[in-house]
Amino acid sequence: MSENMLTEIEELETVFSTDEGTVKAVDKVSFSLEKGRTVGVVGESGSGKSVTSLSLMRLIPNPPGRIVGGRLMYHSRSKGLVDLAEVPENEMREFRGNEIAMIFQEPMTSLNPVFTCGNQVMEALILHQKMSKAEARARTLELFIEVELPRPEKIIDSYPHQISGGQKQRVMIAMAMSCNPQILIADEPTTALDVTVQATILDLMRRLRDSHDMGIIFITHDLGVIAEIADHVVVMYKGKIVEQGSVWEIFSDPQHPYTKGLLACRPPLKHRLKLLPTMADFMSESDEGEMLEIKKSVDETIHDLIITPEETAERHKNLYAQEPILTINNLKTYFPVREGLFSKVVDHVKAVDDVSFDVYPGETLGLVGESGCGKTTLGRTILRLIEPTAGNIIFHGKDITNISGDELRDIRRRIQIIFQDPYSSLNPRITIGSAIIEPMQVHQLHGDDQTRRQKVQELLERVKLDPGHYNRYPHEFSGGQRQRICIARALAVQPEFVICDESVSALDVSVQAQVLNLLNELRDEFGLTYIFISHDLSVVKFMSDRMVVMNEGKVEEMGDADSVYQNPQTDYTKRLIAAIPRGDLDDIKKSYLSRKTE
């Protein structure tokens, strides 16, 4: 190994024992990482990218998993060249956190809720660096300043639930950097973050890499993010590396159909498409599981799906000639801030502050903005899951702001919501069939349970799930499949209006494309109207006819989705658009050439 080489993974094989037999999660994977460089490992859920990184840290639970082949060569600061696959467990603890650190995907579940943020970083310093408590606290404060946390002296004594998602991720980065590791493994560190927060986290990681001369293994399903940070890209599919090369090579001339599919599944910003391309447009599998390429380029596929400005204008002319299905007038939702022994109200958080707009039948209205801008509160207020402070919600010409009882129950049948997290939206103790049939029973639809069961099976088929899975439980499905179950449950009561609240934000780009296409198909088939809530402006632009940009509870700007993107009127919207990871070849080339000359 050269002096700059930190690790060489050679022919790594990791398997898991299951009831159905042995599953090879990582199959002869090989790549290397140098100081000051970032290797991007990209692929869908189940591709083996996270298992590869956990194998490097020897964190595979045994049983059921174990490393059965290959070498994990690592250039240790203290022990020289070692094979981590052969290192005894008690010695491995010296490397973990101290020389090889990891940032996990979900900071809320990675941070202990009963300890302050400062204590959790101090623990690593006391354990590995043998610091006193006072020294560890001082160093933690330095780290919080380095990762650019606001008010670090306050956050050091704050609990995880008291800070935002982006701030929690910065605490995780500070914890990972606390022992000045040589290798930082970042496993989907920006997946659920706003594009603006994501951009700052990526910039922070680049600067930390360069200032500390460390190597980063950056794991993600989004090639747009990879373009922003990686030097070398490893593309994984079903445990194998299907392609690897420099970021410029992968983006300018992808060789494998799977890579082409990953690149094409991201919602394009330059065009409006009828449908998003999916993996099926570029590859298929034979009966023997062999991958088959479909001879069609990304550009050809996208060209066939483009909607012309004239087609968009005709659709909008027909949409806006109708009476609105929903009118929001001066809506306000305030939350009281209480202090003192008697919980006296001292202020209000203005989550939704004087918002007004119309939604037309068959339209998709996009609500976009950063976390905390009020978009989710607005969606829940429309459904009266949160009571409004002032203003009017008018549905089909009827003011529903103050209705209750049977009237409110009927409105909630006609206006449904698909929540962000399909994991917590479904009861783990009841089958998916029972979850979908229950709202039919509550609203006494479709006569008897036998007819309802048939309807459930029809809905499962419509959302492209196997009707034979009626008696399976939620944990037996992937994230994308669970979101389809939630869509089927929303459709079970024959709604007219659906609020989609960040319903694809946690999904792989390829699965996200399938779900977005499905939502558009269902809108046209069932005559649905959508409010589509997301922090991802590229997704909102693809889905929406019009776009509402929210900031601090207020409407920042509103208009035709393409016009808002192409000609934003406010600095806030311009900042949101500038933060979208594009993966443009010009930007990649500039970044790549600058890195090559350093």
C-alpha cells in the first residue's frame, strides 16, 4: 500500500443466515480509499453498501451475519498495516471511533435521548483520548464551533429533542470527528434533510476532510449528492460492484444500465416530464437472475417523456377555468409558548401565519420550504388534525373551519393524508389487509366485509402490490412497498383530495420515481386533487402544476411551478433552488479538475 492509502478492501464477502438459507449481502467487493479523498458508494436499499461499511468497522451482528472472505487492509496510525478482518474483537475497539468513525443515517435514533448532546461527544473523548471531564467539555465546545453549530454553549447542554435535524447531524459529525479519525464513514447522512441544510452539511464535510487530511466513504442512494462530494464512485447492485470510476467518468459516460437508471430516476430540472424514468426503462432480469440491458440512452428516454410548454398551457387553461375545490383564507395556526410555575402564555409560535390560496379540481399544488416553515402544520390544519387559530378553510364552497361530529368525519373521508414515514404510519401488530379494510368499516363503505376484502385486493393490485400479501405484516415489506400500502389505505375511502406530506423523502431515487409516477397515474384515474408537501424543490417541480414556497409560516411566493423555478422572485426561493444537487457535467468537471490539481 502507498503512503497515502488508508484502506484497501479486497474481494470482501459478507453473508447472513436466514430461514430461507444463506444470503450473500456483499459479494467480492473491492475498492480503495486515499487520504484527502472521498469514495462515494451508491445504490438502492439492499444493494450492500451499508453492509460493506459495517464490515469494514466489524459491526456485523454475528449471528446472523459474518465476513466469510476477503481482506480489509488498513494503514493504522498506531499499528501500521493491519487486516481488520483478522483483528481480535478487543483490539478492534481501539480502531472504532478512534481511527475509523461513522455517521449514521438517522441522527435522532443514533443519539441517546436521555443524555445531553455535549455529554455524548465528551464520552468518546474521555474513553479514547483519556481526557478529564473539564478537558473533554472544552474540546466538545471547540468541535461544536468547528461544525458550525449555532449557540454551541447552549447546545452542549441541550437534549437531542431540543434541536433540529440538521443540528443533530452536526452533533453526530462532531462526535465522529472528536478523536480525529483517519477514515470517516458517512451512511446516508443527508437523506432526510432539507436541500439547504444538506448543502451546508456537504460543504462542512468537504472542509473537514481537507483540513484534517482524512478519507471519507460517503454512502447514499442519490447520485446528485455523490456529484457534490465524491472523487471516486462505486456503484453497487445486489451485493456486487457493477461499475466504478472517477465521478467525471461515471456521470459523463456511464457504462452499466443500472448506473444509467440511477442517473435518470432523479427528477430533471430542465424539462417537465409525463413520467419519471425508472430502472425498468434501462434494465431487466432474465429468469436466471441475469441482468439484461435495454439498449436505450438516458437522453433518448427523457426525450420521449418531455411535455411541451403548449401541453402544459392547455392543461392549466382547463384546470383554472373551474371553481376551486379548496379555498384557504387568511389561515393562522399559532402555538402558545408557556413559562413559569403556572404555565403563563408569554408568546406564540406562528407556525402558519396569514396564508391564503386556492386549489382547483385535478390540480397538484406543491408546498415547499425548509423544516419549520409551517408546510406540514398547514396540511394538518386543513384536515383539522390541528385546530386553526383564525381564518377559513372552504371545501366545495362550504366553510369547514368550525364543523364537528359526523360532518367532520365525512370531510376526513373526502380529504385524506399520506404521512411521511410509512414505518410509523402502519400498526405493526395488524396485517396490511386489516389496515386498509379498517377505514372502509369505519365509514361503512362497500356493504359487507367480503366485498371490502375484494376492494382491498383490487387496491393492492392497483398500487402494484401482490393481492396475495393481504395477510402479511408491515415489517415484511420494504419502505417503498409500505408507502404503497399507505397510498392504498388513503384510497380505500374514495377521497377527492389527498395531502401528501413528505411521502417520498426517505425513499431511494428509483423507488421514489415509481411512487411519484403512481401518484400521478392515480390522480388522473380517480380524478384526485393533491397538495404535495416536500422540502425537495426538484420533486415538487416535477409533481406540481403550481408551487407555494413557505418560509416562517408565511407564503414567500406562489405561481406556476416552472415559472417559480426559472424566475424566482425572492432571495429565499433562489437559495432553495441553488441548494438542489444537480449533477451537471460542467460543475462536476470544474470540481474534478480543481481536485486533480491540488
